[in-house]
Amino acid sequence: MHLCFFPSDFKVNKHQSSFSLSTFSSADQLSIMNPMLTRCQQKTICSQLGRVKLRLLYKASIHGFTGADFHQRCDTHSPTVSVGFNASGYVFGGYTKQPFSQSGQYVHDDQAFLFTFNGEKLLKYPVTGPANAVRMISNSGPYFGEALVLVNQSKAVVNSNPGNYYNFTAAEMHGNDLNLTECEVYQVEETTELERPWRTVTWESLKRQELMESIKTYKPTISSASQARVLLIGSIGAGKSSFFNSINSLFRGHVTSQAISGCSSTSLTTQFRTYSVKAGREGKPLPIILCDTMGLEDNKGAGLDVDDISSILNGHLPDRYQFNPSAPLNSETLAYRKSPGLKDKIHCVAYVIDACKISIMSTKMEEKLDAIRRKVNRMGIPQLVLLTKVDEACPLVKEDVRNIYKSGYIKELMQEVGAQLGVPLSCVVPVKNYSEELELDMNCDILLLSAVIQMLRFVDNYFDELSDRLSKVEIKDVEYR
């Protein structure tokens, strides 16, 4: 998502809306176009519209709080997002795919919607009367049916009339503050497909088989651990259990659902589970164990407790341990493993992140993930990110999963989540889990297998670092003697 806007060191008060910009060149005018809509808010809106970016067309405090100023900048442009701001702190507006004009007529738009922000969350109000979704009035700004008008009758005010083609509550929409401090209109633009993939992937059945064999024949470099243990951490519904099911499916040769997965407001995983994947129905267990946990939740006392993470990483939790969100695990807990070996500990952590929810991740969730990341860092355990639901986030990928590394939008999501979690782009791996399919897909398999290969490489890094530390201890011990 390319959200490119220009910095500003020049501001015009809304009461100076008659100020003429004729003395400035077009380049000068562009230089003062500083969007009031935050980058996070822009991304949240874009997440509702697909693989798009926003370009600022009209800013009332600069161009003028009149219908003429609005139409001069915005007529013929589409789709658009119009946004109003008031002194009470409300940010609200509407989307339409229809171009603005001054015809005086209603225009049909079955995709139009109004919205407002409640903190970081976007509340959306779809059009209920598509035939009257937008009206083209010359002396007003964006005119959504008779429900919401920004810059009404060329004044810095809002006309609000809920129930007329859009259902919303005035108090929720704008707090009953009808005076505008700003009005902005953005052009919605498709992001372009990259000319060439930025990561090289071989989409062939032979490559799929090669990746499977590499996983089957993998051996940890330390003899005391026969299997690599990877911990999956993520919010509710991100796809942790689905990832295991997907890996299990491709090695079984058909779609399976051993781990409980699905959509719920609370975590479907209530136990600590260690899943071993078999190479076929009667095959041997693979040299990797995927450890699943409760989903992370915003609220304290709900979901996986951050304090339990250290116990999990150190191998104190047995398989099928029942989580208690209100009481972290301690050494007196029944079944607590007091003397875990290397084979019981976690060798790599994979954060499972929903690609569709990166832009609306709450501050509390970011803080929880940061706290976990710092714990993992202190223990020297390598970390990577599994970016799930990439097909839902990007239409280009939904059309063909082989476009994954041609999508500029997916690359930017990967960069953003890497920055949020403090890991480089090389540690972010996109995958598409099996969720509604009944048959396997070779291209999805290749993405999933590539993710497992990356996990095993990170586990090797962990064991190499451990071996180096042990060697130094032995050398020091010999010198001491």
C-alpha cells in the first residue's frame, strides 16, 4: 500500500477559506497538502477496499469550505473516500465508487458506505438505499443520500439525518458535533503489480517433492534433541491451529483437521498442544513438533498469559496442559515439568499474524507481542513471522497464489509486520492455510513447505549457537584445570 503524501510547513485556518492560492504554483500547492487522516486510519480504510492506496485530492482548510472548491478538485474522480473532522475528535465520512458531479441527481451505488472511527476500530454503515446512495449537489461537498453531507451549503458544517439510505446513530457517528474543523477527500487507487517477483520461488511439483524430502530427512545438529520444537504464537483466529492442520494435510496427501480451528471470539485452543506430523497415514513422525497455545487477547486475564511464555519456552509445560488465563503456571502446579531437557524446550518461535488485521492491530496486542518478543530475545531463541490469510488480504493473490511475491501490497504488509515485531523482512514468511478447500493445491503446499524449511533453518541457528556456548564453557573448564 503506497501512502505517499507531501510534508507541510504552511497551514491555512478554516476561517481563511477564502484565501487565494492563485499566487502559488501547483507544486507549491501540493507541498502544503498534509493529510489529517493518520497513516493508521488510512490503512484501516484501505483494508475495507482491497489492494488500494489513497491520494489526497481536496483539503477544505486549504482549498476552501465551499461546494465550488470541492467540485473543482473532486468532480470526475472515483472511487473516493470523504472524511470529516470535528473539534470533539470524531473522524467520520463515506466511500463511493461513483464520480462526483453537479447534476443535482441521485446516483446508484450498492457499494457505498459511511464510517466512523471508535478509537482504532472502524465502524461501517453500508448503504440501505443504493438508488439514492450519493447526490450531486453543486453548493455542497460530499453528499451521501440525505444521511450525511460534509461542507453543507458551502459552510464548515455537517448535515446529519440518520435512517435516510444509511442507518447509524448520530452520537456514535460524530458525537452530535456538526461543526467541521477539516474535510478531506481522497482518490482510491489500485496498487500496481510488481514487474517481477522480489523472492524467487519454483512453482513445480518436483520442487514440492524436494521440499518434502528435505523436511523428512532433517536431523537436528545436537543429538539430545531428535525433533525441532517450534512454538506458534498469535491472536485468536490468526491461523495457528490451521497452520498445523495444513502441514499435516500435505504430508497425509489430503485435507485433514486434527487441531481444532475456526472462527470464534475466544480461543478455541485451551490447552498447550504439541503436534507431531507423520509422513503419511502409517509413516514415521517428522523431525519437527509444532506447539500450539491459546490465542492472545487484548484484555488482561483473557487468552494466553504473557507470564506463561517463559515456562513454555523453557519446556516446563507438558502436552495437553490446560491453560488458566487468570493464574499463570508456577512450579507448584500439577504436572509442572521441573527438570526439562533440551528436547522439551522451544527451539524457534513463529508469530502467526493475520494479514487482514495488521493495520487494525490494537495497541494492547502490540504491547503483548512486544513483551513476548523481548522474553524470547533474552533467551536467544530465533523468531520468525508467519503471515496468514494473504489471499483474503490481496485480490491478486486470491486470483493466483503464485502472485504472492509480485504483490506490492503483500510486500508492504510484510515490511509493516516486521517493523511491528522487530524482525527483518527475511524473517517474514507468507502462507495460505487450508480452510475451505477439500483438495490440496501444489502452490499452497510450496508456500507452506517453504515456511517449515525456514523454521528448520532457524532451529539450526539455535543449535549452532548453543553448541558454540557449550564449546566455550568446555574450553574454559580445560584452561581452569
